[in-house]
Amino acid sequence: MSNDLTLKQVLLNKAMLICILTGFSSGLPLYILISLVPAWLRSEGVDLKAIGLFALIQLPFTWKFLWAPIFDRFTPPLGRRRGWLILTQVALLATIPIFGVLNPKLDLSMIALLAGIMAFFSASQDIVLDAYRRELLLDEELGLGNAIHVNAYKIAGLVPGSLSLILADYLPWQSVYSITALFMLPGLLMTLWISEPVLKNGAPKSLRAAVVEPFREFMQRHGWQSALWTLSFIFFYKLGDSMATALATPFYLDLGFTKTEIGLVAKNAGLWPSVVGGLLGGLWMVKLGVNRALWLFGLVQMVAILGFAGLAWLGKDLVWLAVVIGVEALGVGLGTAAFVAFIAQTTHPLYTATQFALFTSLAAVPRTFANAATGYLVSWLGWEMFFLLCFALAIPGMLLLFKVAPWHGRYESLK
């Protein structure tokens, strides 16, 4: 490991605490949109079809690379990263309580508009947080720092997905949303506390440069062929795993498990193995390096898919369900930690916001479009063959590692 950093030095530093806060601040608004808002609408008697259409508010997270160059080019007061963070975080803090003053039966269009605005600010915050984290962390810290960020992101979901719902049984929704919004304060205080990253070459000189140069720099640094290998890897590495879990709950229901069984097992055998997997993945990457982690963790990710095929063959078995969910969550935690670290190290510090947003948007394409075909594939193939297909679709991403992250390869710092 370069720079002779010890595990203790990597763990016990300010950067890791910042990664906890960036993850929590990033995850909270998204989980409000996908957990709390639908629960609120349904509890107020809104039709399920209308609630389903609210999934479209996630589009800003797929298209965020379109406005990411603005955050690389322009520098508001307090700095290029801190300034934009404060603007987006204050906007989120002000937007969330507004939901509580609206009536779902009378103001559904206004709620949809407000949710879209909130999604835009949330995606924008993600752009800047990803860029700041890349500029903050040393190359040796990328694996653990991004793993901590991802796990804090998941844990943030417990606030709108659990605490806020409990509060809703005792308080009016206006109070629930106001209290939930206050959980944005740690992220805002973090932004006031941190220092602005110092770049040797400064920000892009024009908006055109901020739009064009990130793509040109990436292509010139890698060469066209190598760049296409890298982009293909980003697309394929999580494809099989993403498709395998797209219809997980309907799959469990088809096997005969009750909603209560699924809820209890998924909560206990799913969340915490994922968190543990992410943290272990980050710690192991300190020693292994990102390249080897992508190989080892990717294999765990693939094997986890076979667990679903085994469950489809075996049928209803509560113990095996817990094992499958736990192993899959562990594989996701490990694989995601290595994958996000790879994306981070692939970006150039001068164009971090644009390149990071582009790569994460590309990684989201399979989840957005390929997953849409999973229902048709299951109807055609059946569950067992469908999961074997997902396993096969994970192989190209692993084979691309020979090109983008060879086992004995070494990453050269861009800082």
C-alpha cells in the first residue's frame, strides 16, 4: 500500500467522519421520496396507480450529469464545493416541511411538483458530495471512505422509513415532516465545518470547458479504446445483480412467503449484512487495493445470484430465505464499496463533479431500463432460469476486469 498508511491512520481521521456525514445527508432526502412520501399518500387514501407514478421523480438522479458541469465551472460564495452544498442543503431543509402543509387528496399535482423539485436538489447535492469526497480522500482511503459513505446512506433510510412512520401515529404529518427535515442539519453543519478542497489548476475557465473538457480529458487520458472498456465495465459490473433483485419481493411472494415473513427477514437479514459487507469491503480494500477488491467482491456478488436460483428450485424455506437475503446483501455491500471506489479513482480532480455524475448515471442505466424487462423475462423463462440468466449477465462485467482492473495492476494517482 502506497504512502505507508496504516489501517489505524485511515480509520481514525477527520475524512472518515466527513464520509459518515456525506452519506447520511445524501441518503436522507432520497429515502423521504421513496419511503415516507408514498406511505403518507397511501395513508391518506391516494390511489396506488397515482402513487406508482411518483417513481418518475427519480429521473433527476439518472440525468444529473446534464447539469453537473455547472458545479465544476461556477464558484458561489464559500467555495466551489461548500458554496453549492450550502445552497442545495438549505433548499432541501426548506422544501421538506412544505409536504406537511399540503393535502394529498386536494393538492396531488402540487405534491408531485414539490417532489420533483426536491429530487432535483437531492440529485444536485449528490453531485457535489461525490465530487467533494473524491477531492478529500487520498487514493488509499477511497475504498473505506466510499464504503462508509454508502453505509451511512443506507442507515439514513431508517429515519424516514422507520422513525418518521412511528411519529406519524402520534403527530400530525406537518410535524412529522418538520422533524424529519431537521435531520438535514448534521449535513449542513458539516458543510460549515469542512475546508474547501484546493485544486492546483483551478476550476474550468468557461462553461463550455466544464462541459467539453471532462469528456475530452477522460478520452485522452485513457485513449478511445480503453475509455470504452471502462464505460462498458461501469455499465455491466452491477447488471446481473441489479436485475436479480429488481423483482425480489414478488419472487418471495410467488414462493408463498407472507408479507410479514418477508418484512421481518428482509429487515434483519438484509440491511445489516449489507452494512457489514460495505464496512468490511472498505477495510479490506485498504490492504487489497481497489483492483483486487473488484475481483474478489465481484465473485461474491455473482455467487449470491445463484442463491436466488437455489431458492427458486427449493421452494418456500424460511431459513434458506434468510440465507439468500443475507448473502445477497453482503455481496451488494462488498461489490458496491469496490465499485464506487473504482468510479471515484477514475475521475479527474479538475472535473470531479461532471465525470462522477456521468459515471454514476451510466451505472444507473441498467437499473432503470434493463430492470423494466425483468417481468417479461420471468414470464418467459420462469424464476429459476431467470436467475441463471442474471448470473450469466454478471460474467461480462467480471471479464472486463482483465482490461480495466487487472489483478496485478496498479492505479496511478491523478492528484
